[in-house]
Amino acid sequence: MWVFVTMWTLLSSAFGQVDPRCLDLANAGPPADYDEQVQQDFLQNYYALASTFSANHGPVPHEAGRGSVGIDVGGVPPLGCRRRLVLNYTKTENTNRSPIMPRFRFSLAGPAIGQMVPYIGAAFLPPARIASQTTTLISFEAGVGFQFGERLQFGARFHATSHRTVGEISGPRRENDGAFDDLFTANTLGGDLSLGFRLDAAVPYLSLGVTDASTTYYVGDDNIAVNNFHPYFGLVGSAGIDTLIASRIRVGGELYGAFGGFSRPDPTVESVDQAARYGRLVTARVRVGYEL
């Protein structure tokens, strides 16, 4: 299957559709370390990482027996031309459609067991048409938080997300071609540890963990599946603050980062920043809810 894509790369230099903002870069041609497979894999990993279910809460998200319902909004930073140019720099992928990824969120803490408070959470984005694409998200988390004294908190959690997008993702190969729906699916799961410090109603926290992503991408224009040979597996982390306003309004915000993937790196590609070739993301995420 990939032989077909490679052949198309060699034959389509006169037919690719390039964003006018990227023309100068495209005309200069790909850099010496450009690799078509790596470019495609980065794009798939990037949008899988944009929908991961990060904590966006402190190590102990609620007092025992309480919970919240609300909404999460995650940022999706737009990609520059170097990341969007594919097919040997003859075409730009039409990826920068929406700067945000929202979802409804629910969480609930169970009864305390000594210093430990177990909790579960879920989030859902129903099939929603945003910028010519329909995206569905289903996420889940389960964790435990420990309160040591009045201030120090420690937590551990597991998270998983299923992400499905249908729509014109790649864009037409030629200017006058019609639009075809593509299909992108991503499944991410991971675990993280967090450390927080309670300051009355606010809890600043840090978290560090590992996330795995697997993706599939079906191109509607050509009826081909683009395989991801370097699915992301690497470190992720966040720094944020979780606060309760007027006893009922739960607000959280964090800076979230995925630092580079290390899943089956290509030994034939030499790069100072090898891990970043397979996925990297830094973004902000906000959570607002009603405390139950």
C-alpha cells in the first residue's frame, strides 16, 4: 500500500495543491532529512495527542463523595508549513480547521479509605460538525488521591480516549477536484503521577506520565489507508491549578505537553531531535464545572 503512496509522491509534483502561505517553502523543496513516512506519522500522532484525557484537576479532584459536571476545552495549536507539507513538499494538508477541542465532562469521588480518595471520570463529545469535520470523543479516567495533612496531595491515575473524525481533512490533491470525506481514528491510553499543594480552595499541581497512541487514517480521495509506522509512546506532563469558587464552581487550567515519541524510531533517519519527529505538542486546557 505504501508503494502506491511513494509512487504518487514521485508523479504528483505538478498536481499538488499548496497553501499560498507555504509556496516559498514548497518551491525551495524538502530539507535533506525530510521523510514522507515520518511526516505523515507526525501528523497522525499530533492530533491523537491533542485529544488525550489529561487530568485538568489536582491529585484529589473532590472531597470524598462529591463530584462535578461541566466542560473541558483543549487548545489545538495550528501547525506551520513545515509540518503540513507532504508528498515531497508538493501539497499542504488542510489540518488547521479548529483551534479548540471541547468535550462534556463528569467526575465523582468515592468514599475515603483512610487518606486515600478513589475517583472516576468520563468525558464525551457527541458527533459534532466543526469546520467541515465531524468529531466524536469518548474518554475515561480512574485514579486515587492521597491527602497528607492539610496541604500535601499525591495522586495516580489511568486515562483512555477514543477519537474519531470524519470529514475533509487532507483536502483535494488538485485545485478543481471535489471534496471527499477522510477518516481519522486515534486511541490513546496512559498513566500519570501528580503532586499538589493545597492552598485553601486552590491546588497548584504538577503531573508526569507516559502516554501511548495508536492511529489509523483513511484517505477518501484515493481510497487508501495511510499506516502509522511510528505511533507515539513517550512522556507527557502538565502544570496547572484546580480551584473551587463559592463552594460550587469548579475551575481548572493547565499547560499540557507531550515531549516526543520513542516508539520504534527509524534507525535510518539521523536527527538531533529524533523523538520530536514522531510527535510533540504543547497546549493549554481549561475546565469549568458545577460541583455536586
